[in-house]
Amino acid sequence: MRLMKLHWIAAPVCLLIGLLMGRMGGAADQSVEAGVREGPRQRERQRDERESPRSSAYGSLRSDIRKAPSDKMAGMMKRALTQPDLFERRALINECFQGMDAGNWHEVFAMFAQVTKETGMTQDFEWKMALMMAGRTGTRDAAEWFRKNAGGDQLKEAVWGWSQVDPAAARGWLDEVSAEDPKLRGQLLAVVLGGAVRCNGVAAMKMLEEIPLAERAGCVGDFGWNLVQRDGLDAAVEWAVQTKAKGAGVDDAYVQQVANQVVGQIFRGAKDVGGGREAAGRVARLIEADPAQNRHIAKFVSGLPSGQPFEFLSEISKRPVAAGEDMQALIHSQLSSLAQSRPEVAAQWLQSHPQDPLATAVRDLIQ
């Protein structure tokens, strides 16, 4: 009797389990079909929902920062600096930078040191940005504070920031403090000119031309780097061309210094990203303005990696500046030396560029 009773109970239980399993299997099939129908956008939405707690916290803090009054921005910066996710932290710090002003710059900047002291967390890149922003927003007050309390690179970053928004005022302040401490002029004049470039490249060039030649020479590096970062290499090439036009026969050493600075930046850019042809076009422009700059061709041929020297020589040989006998002889000499020193690279380049105008000459040199 007991065994029969158990069988009687087990039958409906098994039936119920079977029905449930069927429903679960059907739901799974429907889920798979739905996933196929929904496609990647639906799956991305589901992923975003799984990550919503973090995104929600980030969004909430970003909203708080954007709504915070000036006197609360230091507290917002502290919260931003302790955000766990690196990318969200940087975005939130940038939001706080937008809230820095003449009244709160010092308190906002001080949060970097306070957070490091309390937590050990550091943000080197953002800290340098904060120095620049302190200068942009605190202007003269910030420059004075860093001059009296920090000096060195911190002062330079702050003055650089100030010069980006009001270079004339920054230069006037430098004239004042240099009377008290002459060493500051040598330390900060190039910084002021570099910031001036970021504000207005044309006005900065005029400011550069107004200072004595000896001081001008000390500003070339900062000026050229900032000019490239603001307007690109072509603007720096034009700066060198204009310098040659204005200073020919008078300040030859300075003209060459500017050209060297620009060529160095062209070379570094080409070396890092494989821009042999782009570099050749810019060097050709320099040579058009000053034929003596053809001496830099050897730098690119010997220093560029892989097949880029062939790219450089191919491009410059197409330019009008290469029509003269002296340039043709120079290009052929460099090509011959290159093919002999890198025969395997020459063969690979030739295989990839069989129709290049320089291909016949390369083929003859490696046979």
C-alpha cells in the first residue's frame, strides 16, 4: 500500500517537473531568438544596465559639479580626485577645472596635495593641468603666490597658464618682478612667449620680434614647440620662412636657430609616425626660402626608420626645389648611400613601389 501510494504521488510530481522544464527550455529558446532579433545594440543596452551603478555614481557627481557654486568647487574636486575609475576621475577633474575662477583657484588647487596626504593617491598629469589652470584663473595673484611659495616648475606652469589668456599682462608683471629679481626674466621670458603663442600666434610673433635678439634666441625652443602644438608644423615652417625673409644678412645665426628648431620638430614627428613624405614637403618649403637648409636632407635620410628615407627622397625629388643641378646631385648622392647601406630595405621598398619615379634609380643602385 505504501509503495503504491508513493507511485501515485510521484506521477504528478514528475509531470509537474516536466512541464516546468519545458517552460524553462522554451523561455531559453525564446531568449536566444530574442538575442538574435535584438542584435548588438540590445546586448549593449543590457551591458550598460549591468554597469549602471558605476555610471550612475559618475553621472550624479558630474551633475553635482556642474551645479556647484564657486565656493563649493574645492569639495567637488576632492570627490573627483578620489573617484576609483581612472577615466571617470579624469573627466570629473576636468569638470572641476571648468569651475575654477579667480575666487577659488587656490582652494581647488590645494585639494591635490590634501588628497595625496590623506590617501596616497597621485595624479601627476592632472596636477600639472591644475597648475596651468591656476595661472589661467588666478592670473597675477596666482603668479605672485607661486613666486613666493613654490617657484621653479610650479611657477613656470602657472605663468604659462596666465600667458595663454593675457600675455601682455603676464609680460608686464615679469618686467616688474625682474627688476627685483633679474634671474626671473631668464627663467620665465620663454614661458611667457610660449603662452602668448597659445593665445594668438600672430601677436606672439610680433611680441617675439620686439625683444632684444639675445633674449629672443632663448625663447626659440618654447616658442616653436607651442606654435606646433597650437597650429601645427606648417605654421612653424612659415615662421622659419618669415624669419629668413626678415633677418637675411642681419641675424644669420638666429635665422639658422629658428630653422634648426623647426627641422627638429619635423624630424621627430616623421620618425614617430612614419611621415617621410609629409616631412619632405615641409623641408622642401624651407629650402625654397633658404637653399642652405638642404643640409638637413642628410638628417632625414640617415635618421628615419625602415623605408621612410626612400619615401622622403621620392617626395622631395618631385618638388620644384629639386629641379636645380645641385639638388639633383645631392638627392642622388643620398639615394646611392642609402641603397648601399640598406640594400634589403631598398629591395622591399622597390617591391612595394614599382611605379615610383625613384624606382628606376633604386633598381639600378641595388643590382
